[in-house]
Amino acid sequence: MTNQEIEIEFKNLLTFDEFTSLCSAFKVKSGDFFTQENHYFDTPGFALKEIGCALRVRKKGDTFTLTLKQPAAEGLLETHQVVTEDEFVAMKGAKNGLISGIISTILKDELSISPSEVIYFGSLKTNRAELSYKDGLLVLDESNYMDTSDFELEYEVSNYEEGEKLFQELLAAYGIPLRETKNKIVRFYEAKACALTGEGDQQ
């Protein structure tokens, strides 16, 4: 099973107080959160990261979905491929690289990246709550990776301009400053780099 879609989302890192205030404002309770895990893959030389792409397997319940994210004119082009748990475990073993399928084909034919070079880098766990908000999906995330935790607000929409306007209005309404917010995979890789070097953020 495979499919492609354009993802348009806006995101903003939150302080813990901002996160709890939004949960209170939108009546989000602890029981509304569910857990998902992102497992990240790239080549040893970060060939995907270098061209603005990302590759992950998301474990949600008993389902494993391999997703390739590529830059698009607006947002990101996401290609999804459902994989079995055995296939996921095999990919983490890094002996044979990426499993065959549409994403492997895109890497080889469109991005000139050998699927056999893809290796596993690590995981990020997110506690997530989702709610409808003005024709979009509002997401509150608490993410844990390496020895780090952060809080984030995301807004997923179908129209870029309208979504951007509504998102900025929402932040302003709750007194939350607009912050430059990197994707989870970038935050994960930067934390991993810091852990490996024992230094501060170099990127």
C-alpha cells in the first residue's frame, strides 16, 4: 500500500507553560494524548538531509509506515509505504539497506541515492493530541529524544496562505511569539550531533 500527498503545516516551539496553557484553553486532557514513535534513516553522509529530504518509519499502534518527505512548491511531498514489523526490524539492522518499494525507487531513480546505503540513526517519541480548528488540524506535541524534551504546536492545512494567517492569529491570541522551528528530524539530528561531539549546537 502506497500513497502520496502534499503536507502543508505550520509549527512553533512552545515553552512548557505555553503548552499547558493551550491544553487548558482547548480543554485537552491527559487522556487525549496518544504516543507515536519516529525512527529516522539516512545515509552515513546524510545525503537525504543535504537535499532537504527526510526518511522515517512511524510506529503508531501496531502499524509501521515508511515515509519519504521531499521539498515541494508549497509544503512537502510525502510518499508513504506501509511496512511490516519484520521489514522495519530488517531496515534497522542496516545490512541490506532500505526495503524495496516505491520509496526505494524514488531514492534510486529521482534522487540518485543508493537504497543499500541507508542506515538507521535513532528514534524520537511523541505524545500527541489532535483537534479540529478552523478547517485544519491543530496538534499539540511533547517530544522526547536523546536526553531532550520539547513542546510544539503544529497546524496542518490544505491552503497555505489561509493556514499561515490563522496560525499567526492563534499565536497572537495567546501571546505566543513566533519562533523559527525546525522539523523534528532536524532537531533530532542536531541533538545527536551534540551528544556525539559533546559540544553545543553547531548547525
